Amino acid sequence: MTAFLESLKKLEQLGLTQQPLLFVLNSQYVIKSVSDTKDGPAWMKSWKKRDWKTANGKPVANQELWQDIDRELAKFDSSKLKFAWLRSTVSDVDSLLIKRMDE
């Protein structure tokens, strides 16, 4: 989560908030939290509607970090963001790869 947040900040510094971007992450938790998937809408949308509580009424874990991520994501054109899951089994695979798509 922290690597994802720091990547968003760096992309903002580089002026890439309106560019098509592909985030390749090894965390389905992060992907399902921030993006709509075949399994349903982004969890973060529901957390915000429930004042940062989970479906069972408990506070979202790492709430401040998620709120920071939410603030950063708001600076991007969400229609140009894509997310993909990378099954990471090799220890030297970075936890977050970002590739600017040239489409």
C-alpha cells in the first residue's frame, strides 16, 4: 500500500496524472480496494460511504493510509487507470511495477 501511494505521488510530480497508466501489483487487496473489478465495485467506495468502516461496521485497517491513497487517486483521470495482478513468487520481483501505456 505504501509503495502504491508513493508511486502515485511520484507520478503526480512527473505530471502524469492525466496519462493512461497501467499499475501491475502483486496485491489483489490493493487492486480490489481502489478499482472496480469483476467481483464488484472498489471497496474504498463503500468504505467512504460508511465513514471508513467495513461492511461489518469495523474501522478500515490502515485508514489514514487509505485516505491518503484516496486523495492522491482523486488527482488522476480514473478512466485512464488500469490495474493488473501479478502473481509474485520470485523474491526479487518488485512489489509494484508501473508502466506508462503508450496507447
